[in-house]
Amino acid sequence: MRSLLLCILLLTSAANALAQSPVYLTTGRIEFEKRLNVYARLDEMFTDNNSPWKEMEKKRQPRFKITYFDLLFRGNNTLYTPGRDNPDNIRLQPEPGDENVIYDKLDTHETIAQKKAFEQVFLIKDSTRAIKWKITDEKRNIAGFDCRRANAVIMDSIYVVAFYTDAIVTPGGPESFTGLPGMILGVALPYEHITWFATKVLSEDVQETALKVPVKGKKMDNKGFRETINGSLKDWGPYGKTYMKVLQL
């Protein structure tokens, strides 16, 4: 009886120790929900509160446009691609970035991004964006993972709030947001009215062959892409300014 009791205690202790041991993921898939506050963007682009066109657009569109993206990761490589369709978006105009495909090789700081603008596809090869993060003590649980907050400013004026977890070893994230000691599961651009938050994290054995590097598009670097879109949108007013910023995220 004593030996049976001892055996049960040992098994229970082993199970508890195993349950308390942290699990560190090095491969898997993350679904991100990108949420755009359409009304806030319209108010920013068209400051006339009596604008009939702005009010008409608000009646035609929902307050938030929601799109989904998948991030595959394995080791130091990630691939960010459009995810499942949202039927509510069928009647809405495409947004800049809706078709972005971004491959990051994080150990060598290389990025290959496929972006569509003006019905043309661009293939942008450059180094990953260098972001000066400031890590804080604030914490938040996202998709079942405890995350820590970090803040930064990109493109001289865009304020970024990010939440990362070190339980996922790959130091990647949605779009071009990388460089923290773990996977970024949440990003908010409060003044641009856009957020990306993980809805689920799946521990899948993602093979290298699934991380397909984009190959289509007019080849250029970030500087060339920026000059191209700036030249095309310089006379588009507030809409052009917003379009340019979103394309460069």
C-alpha cells in the first residue's frame, strides 16, 4: 500500500513539474486579425464634418474592416501571407496591404516583400526594418500567451505599440514588425487606426518548403519603392498621404 501511494505521489509530482515547464515553440502557424477603423480614417482624411461624401461612405461601410493573415514560422524564417476570406469585405474596396506577402530571414536580417499598388506588383528586397524598441513592464495575454509590451516610432512619426512572447522563440511578427526577443502577437498603430492581433497559434511542423519566397513583381529596394509610390501619389491629397504610409508598413 505504501509503495502504491509512493508511486502515485511520484507520478503526480512528475506531472505537475511537466505542466509547469514552459513550452517554447520554434515552428508553427499564427493567424492574425488586422482591424482598420474605417470611420476614424475617413475623419482624418476629410476634416469637414459636413462633407456629404464622407457621411455617405460611413453609411455604406462598416466601422471596422477586418482581414486575416497567416504567419508561418520555422527557426529564424517567417512567411506572412493573406489568410482566410472575410465575407463582410466583399462589398468593400481593397485596402493597401491586403495582398502583402512578406518573407523574413531573421538571422541575416533580410526581407523580401511582394506588394501590390496601382494594379502593379512590386518585389522589394532589402534589410529588415531596424526598430528601436523600448520594452515596458506592461503585460497582456494574447491567444493564450503571456506577452510583454514594447513601444517604438517608425518612419519618423508612426507610434507603434507591440506585444511579444518569448514562449515563441522566432523573433518575428506581422508585416515588417520584428526585432523583439520573441514573437510579436499584437501590434497597434493608434494614430493610424490599425491593429494586428493573433487570434490563434497552432503548433504545426512547418517545413522549409512551405516558406515559399515571393518571386513575382518589379524588383527594387525600399528606397526605390518609396520613391515610386511617392511620385505617383503626391497629388492625391490626404488619401494619397494615407495610402503611402500604409504601403510602407
